[in-house]
Amino acid sequence: SEVINELNKDQIEIDKCKSNSIVISSFFVIMQKV
């Protein structure tokens, strides 16, 4: 049970990083179009 909780925390952190990088890259694309 403890191990599963740790893995879930890691997965949440990874998901945050992924969504952050998507936001940043789309922001750059928008800036280049302006």
C-alpha cells in the first residue's frame, strides 16, 4: 500500500511536468505567430 502511494505521487509529478511543458511549448508557438 505504501509503495503504491509513492508511485502515484511520482506519476502525479510526471503529469505536472508534462502538462507544464505542453503549456510552455504552445505559448512559444503563439508568440511566434504574433
